[in-house]
Amino acid sequence: MAIMINGRDLTVEEVIRVCRQGEQVEITEEAQKAVKKARDYVDKKLEEGAVIYGLTTGFGKFSDTFVPHDETADLQRNLIISHTCAMGEPLPTKVVRAAMLLRCNALSRGNSGIRPSTLNTLLAMLNKGVHPQIPEKGSLGASGDLAPLSHIVLTMIGEGEAEYKGKVMPSKEAMAAAGIPVIQLAAKEGLALINGTQIMTAIGINALYDTMNLAKVADIATSMTAEALNGIKNAYDHKIQDVRGHQGQKDAAANLRQLLEGSDNAHETNPNKVQDPYSLRCVPQVHGASRDAIQYVYDAVSREINAVTDNPIIFPDEDQVISGGNFHGQPMALAFDFLKMAASEFANISERRSERLINPQLSEGLEPFLTKHGGVCSGFMIAQYAAASMVSENKIYAHPACVDSIPSSGNQEDHVSMGTTAARTAAMIVDNAQKVLGIELFAASQGIWLRGEKGLAPATQAAYDFIRKSVAPVDEDIVMHYELKKFDEMIKSNQIVEVVEAVAGSLK
């Protein structure tokens, strides 16, 4: 069954299904009527000769320049042609699809004044897999994602390039192959299509979804390290979490108790040590704080994907066209900067656990650097280097983009959000964090092997057995890169979580 959109109740999970699994999308009948009503209102205002920003005026600093009715089509086309200034590598297909869906959803609310036929063209491109090539750089995140969104519209008018069935080709060819006629933009349409936050939100929603999964991976990796280092489970007791009260902390601790249930290696107490170091003992507090941040981002994104973010906004029932600033990306910029910090912390504390696994002074009697042949072999020494490198790189990316601003358009647009930069750097941090947690899983599984592969909890046993299907224990030095790539894929595909949840039940 197709996902139905109306601009009001699209969910994060539905966006992921469309952008990653290719699910079909339809606009509800009610929304189609709302779109037509708004367009009829725009046409009426044009006939009356009303002076309305973006309909009969120029854009930005040219907002005071009146454009005659017979030049409004040229105005919209020129808007798109002149704004296609994005640079860099093309955005991934999943991001392009998410952006197209989010733009369709926003337009279907009936406050943008686009023609139904134009909206249906964009929807057909999404459903038939015509994916415009959108360079990743060039948005200030205010006045919307003008430059990258223009590259979507470029394909709609038969210009630029698009990917269709795995091949990049001129847009006109891709549209013809998919059986979709190219369009000529009418008044207000160019502005309606590019004035919005859909690129930053599309990038960010994918990073958010991956971070939600990463939170579970982080708890699984912790439980495996606790098995290898004879961790103390008392720190995860629900009473400790309850007296502080943060929900993320409660959820992380509940996951750890669930994952370590039945372990003979991690105990409630340990006569040989009073307490674990922070990287094990404080995991509920650290992972939990990131979880609470993720929830904030989830709530903000859930609002944004159902928001009208172009300008001006049409209110047919009130007979008003209001010029405002819903295109400003600050709500998303703050959210994605917060996401950056949340994901960074999963990696920060994971790298410290990896260090404890390989360091003979900290590893509870494990062989130095997790090798039986120290000296001749280096074991996991440089795997920890790699983790440390990515953790340090994340500290640079985690600098908040939203506190920066630079004026544009002759100082008319004198405060911008940099929200797309926040989203892009969030995605980079999440990728690094996935790799750092993969290194911990690799090291923890090696530690478990060196301990004799005994006494694991059912959940950690499931994770360990899954790992061993593709990654053998490291007896002598090997090219680690190939094995590390396997762990990265386990995490990115979410397979490691699925395997564990099949045994232990759903994690929070």
C-alpha cells in the first residue's frame, strides 16, 4: 500500500521507507483539493494585478522590482537557472528521495500556490525513480535550501542531469525514459519549489535514523566489552537510574541489564574490584544523555517534515498572502548540531572502552593488544589508533554550525542558519561513530575469544556468533582493514541489532 501524504502527518519512519526502500507515495484527495484551492487563489490575484513577493516581484534584494504579468513565467525559469549554484559531489540517492518526498508533502498542505500538475510531476519523479543530481554544497540554510533545491527543479524543466535506473544522464532523457513530461513553470511555482528546508532535513533525517540505530549498537558493544572485561552490572541497577530520572539513562541501563542477563562473565559485584571505570560504569549516563538528545531531534524533525516552509505563504480562506520567514533553517540547524554531539559521544566513550580492551594495564589480564604473540605481532594496537583518529575528527565536525552566519543578497538576508552544514557534518560524524563502534565490537569479540568464549549471556552470544560467521579470531597479524569494513557494514545494515533482538527481545 502506498504511503499517503497530506502535509500534516508524515512520520520519520515513513520517510525512511520511501527514501531507502522505494515505497510508493500518493497525495490524499483532501490534499489535492487544498492544492487546487490555493492555486485558484493565486491565479485570481494575478488577474487582479496584485503586487505579491515572488509572484509579481523579483526575489531577495529585487523584491521591490515589479514584474509584469507576461514576464512571470520567465521570472520563475530564471529563478531556477540562476539559483543552480550548488557544488561538490552529488548527494546520495536516499537523501535526494527524502528531499523530493518532503517537498511534495509540504506542497500538498495547500499553502504554497503550486499547480496540482506541477506537484504531480515531482511526485511521479519520486515514484518512478528519476533522481536529480544535487551537488552537496552551496546552501546557507535560510531562504531555504535555495541552491540544492533548484537542482531538483532543473530536472523538472528538462535541464541538468538525473539518475534513472542506475545511470546518470541528461534530465530530459531521464524524464522521457520514465514517461514523465517536462514542465514550464508558472507564477509562484519556482519559488514554491525551492524556498524550503527540505535538503537539510533530508540529510538530517537519514543521520537521525542511523543514530537511533547506533544507540542500540552502542549498548550491544558495551555489553560485549563488559563480558570481555568482567564488568560490574550493579551500576546498571534500575534504582540508580530512577533516583536521577532521565529517560534516556533509564532506557540505556535497561538495555544493558537485558543484554547481560545470564552472563557468567559480568557480575552484580566483583570481589577483585570495587567499581568499573567510567567508560563502563557511566554508560547509562553517557549513552542516556545522547538518547535524550536524539529524542529532541526526533521531535523537531517530526514537526519540520510536516511544515510549510516556503514564502510567501498562501491563506485562501483568509484572503491573505503573507511574506514571512518559515524557510529559515534555525530549528533544524540547532537540532542537527545537537545530533552531532549525541553521536560524537557514542564514539568518544566507545574508543575509551576499546583502549581498555587492548591496554595490558587496564584489560583485566587479557593479552597485551589482544594478541597471543606480542612483539612479533602488533594485534589491535593500530585499530585503536584509527578509532582515536576518527574521534578526534568528530570533535572538529561537532563545532556548532548554527552559531555561524554570513549576510547575503545585498544584506537583505542578513542572518542565516547554516542548517545544511549542520546536517552534512552530522552525517559525517555518524559515519565515523559507526566505524568506531565497529572497532570496539571487533576488539571485544577478540577479548571474548581470548577468554575462552565461555559463559556469555544469550544476547551477547548471539552477537558473538553472528560476528564469527564472517570474521575469524585474529591469531596472527592480518590486514585489519578488510575485517573493519565488515563491522562497519554490520552496523550500517543494522544486522547486528536485528540478530541480538531476535534472541533478547526488542531493545529500547
